[in-house]
Amino acid sequence: MRRSRARAGARTPATDSSGAAAGLVTAEEAVQASPGRRLAPWTPAILLLGGIAFDLAAPAPYTASPFFAAAPLVAASLFPLRQTIITTVLALTAVCLLAELHGVRDPTQAATEIATVATVALLALVINRVVRRGDRRLASARGIAEAAQRAVLPVPPARIAGLDVAARYVAAERYAAIGGDLYAVQDTPHGVRLIVGDVRGKGLQAVEVVAVLIGAFREAAEQEATLEGLAGRLERALRREGARQRADLEAFEGFTTAVLGEIPRGDSTLRLINRGHPAPLLLPGDGAVRRLEPETAALPLGMGELGAWPDRVTELRFPEDATLLLFTDGVTEARDRHGTFYVPEERLRGRRFTGPGGLLDALVEDVALHAGGETSDDMALLAVRRPPGTNGTTTPAPDTDRSQP
């Protein structure tokens, strides 16, 4: 049991004092343990005790051997080899002692019951070794997947240019690796720039596109003077990738929804470009939630061949103690058992959080509870908070919308 809990704990993100987290979590793991899960480790003991009680209370023709045969099988899937052997020994001992207690009226029946429990117990030991070997291989594959995730999506520092930052990647499936969701945040000469996006498709093809986008973002964020120029560089990077994979129709017709952001140093201004992505949220710190919808809809990145429209930058105030929350559609498309979609602004309104890390932890847990731990899509989340005393002396920018070809 201790080893199983240690492995489960290793899959949760490591959180530091600033709220930054690393690693891959799943919607199932984000849900607190249910009563059924807490009861599972006690099932072999319950079967053994139930078998003893049944054998003592039932009439002579009835046998409790199914209870004693089931206990090692259950233990084989739950415990390491040592606990499985202990359960096996206890089951065989209980069968023998109960047969001795009742007196061996039918030696053939008693021998058959003991042989049945012994055979099933032996199979349980074999099953235990197979399951444990599979667990080790799965843990190794998961470790490789997490290493690949950190290489493609490195965890941002907890503090960048005076801003508090936290990020999460939540896989929809329990043992899924990195998918097509992405995030990145970078300190540049033009201020802190960030991106959260969702690549169309799944699997290795989506991971390749994520790697292309992250690489292009890292370079262009430093070189492009405007957010519009940064969006244009990402568009061209995806176009080159599509041309390179023209033989693969799905890759060639792929696209990426994304939100690009820019927070200048010493300024309470926030600039955003939304390319067909779920709108970010601004949490001022007083429990209010503001949805930052673009005034003009725009095509996702990678669809520039369908039309050339200038990107429109939304410029607004980013006051002290406010938090910018960006996420992919795995959040908004999470549904409960009645088919109701998760609405983050409604669920977060009126709540206060300790920081970006606390906000993301609460959001991940709430989405998992809403969906019953069975979300259908991955989630990438990024939260950036402007702590008090970081506004500088620049005059706050009004909430306006400007366009630039």
C-alpha cells in the first residue's frame, strides 16, 4: 500500500512556495479519493473475514471457499508480492482451520476446497508478478513521456519580470502523454510575452506542431517589435510546416487556436491577440471575473491562406493584484453527467485564491469534479498575476481596441 501511494503521489505536480507546478496530472487524479477507492485496499481482509463468518453461520452443506479464493486474486491486483503472499497464506490457513473445526465429514470435499483455494492462490501470485511488471514498464514509459513534455513545454519560472506565473498541463486520459495543447511565457525586450494554444489533432503529429510553434514563439518573441508581428511569424511557421508535410492531408489542413499576450515592463497595460481560441479571463482580485472577448473574430493560426485580415490587438488595463487566466478548450468542453458544459467565469466568480498556482489548482480540481474525472480533452492552463507595487509610473492604458495591418 505504501508503494502504491508513493507512485500515485509521484504523478501529481510538484508545487513550490510560489505556486508554480511541474509535471503531468490527469483529470482522474485531480478528483479526491472516493469512498470506493478508500475501501479497495481493505477488500482482501473483508473477504477473509466474511468467509470465516459465512462458514461459521451457514449450514454444513454450504462452503465459504469462494471468499477465500477471491481474496488472493484481489490482493494480486492491489498489493506487491509480499502482501499477496501473506493474503494467500491467511486464506489457506483459514480453509484448513475451518475444516478442522467442523470435523472432516467428507475428506474428498475438504481436499477439493483446499486444492481449489491453493490453485487460485498460485494463479494470484503469477498474476501479481505480471501486473507488477506491467506497472514498472508503464511507470518507465510515463517517465519518458513526462521528460518529453518538459522538453517541449518547459515549466515557466514562478516569477518573471516581477510577475507571478503558474502553468499546468492536464491530460484527459490517465496514462496519456503530451498532446496538442501548449503554453509558453517569456521575458523579452518588449515585455513579458505569452501564448496558450491548442493544435488540431492528437498524437505525435500534434506534438511535432507544438514543438514548431514553441520554437517559433521563443525566437519571434525576442525579435518582433509588435504582437501583430509575432502572430505573423507563427502563421508563417505553421505554413512552412504544412508545406513540409503536404503529403499528409491532415497535417497540411491543420490549424492552431491561440491567444498571444504582451505585458510591458513598468506598465499596467495588457495586450492580447485572439486567434479563434477560448477567451481568457481577468480576475481583479476582489472576486470578480471578466471575460476578455475580442471585438472581432479571427481565424486560427495556420489558416491564413483562407484570407488575409490584419490582426486586431485588444489593449486594456492589467491592474495590481489582478490575474490573467488563459486555458484551452479542455476546460470549457468538460461536461457533467447531464451534458452541461463547464463555465469557468461562473464557477470562479466570488472566489479568492492565494496566487496563480492556487487558482490553477482550484480550477483543475473543480473541472475534474464537474466532469466526474472523465474529461474528453487535455487542458493547458497559464495564470499570470501582477503583484502590488509593479505598475510603475506609466499611465494606465484605457480599454481600447486597435488594429494594425
